[in-house]
Amino acid sequence: MRVRRLVVALVATVAMTGLTACSGSPEVSATGGTVAASAPTAGAHLEPADFAAALKRSGTTVLDVRTPAEFAAGHLPGAVNLDISAPDAATRLATLDPGAPYAVYCHSGNRSGAALREMAAAGFVGAYDLAGGIGAWQAAGGEVVTG
């Protein structure tokens, strides 16, 4: 009888934990979860959860500044690829709206930092990046898609 009560209590605890853990959207998601209440400061380096919330703000373009091969191997949902190391990167940046918000990321944060500097020099006022890049995103449980 005592063992049965223990098993019932254990099953109930596991069931409750499973239900609450699955009831919300993941904290690091490009599509679900919270939306940032305000736009990040231009040039900000955001941790994955803050980046996830910020990129969901209306009108934000998610910009992957890695190579096309890296992009094809896996990227954030809805991301647009603009290889910042390509010879035509400055020309391609010039086609973007400098007043729009951009959530920028790369592999580890180095290229996205360089992209932010180039964007700021070109007059972009709403670009920020993912601290630690897609590696930090994945480590935090963020979704990556291919294709």
C-alpha cells in the first residue's frame, strides 16, 4: 500500500512536470514565445533569449551574414543570407532599407559584429546581433532549419 502511494505520487509529479514544461513556447524560438516590448539599441549584442524576443518584432529582417554553404547547412527560420565576406557585400547592403530593423547573426559573433560596424557606417539605425552566433542559439535550444 505504501509503495503504491509512492508510485502514484511519483507518476503524478512526473505528469505535472511534463505538462508544465511543454505548455509554453520555447524561450529561444524564432517563431513562438515572447516578443520584445521595445527595439534593441542599434549595435547591441543580444543573448539568445533576448535576440529571439527582439527578432519577432514587426518588420524585422533576420540577416544571416555567413557564407551560402553555411546558410544551406542550417539557419534560423525566415533568415535571409547576405555573405558579409563576399566581394559584393557592400553593394548588397546598399539595397537594404537603413531605417528598418535587422537581427544579424553569423557562426560565432565575429562576422555579425563586422556587419554591424559596416551597417552603422552606411547609416543603418536598427541593426543588432546575436552574441555567440548560431552556436549560442543552438546551445540555448533555438531552432535551425535547412533548405
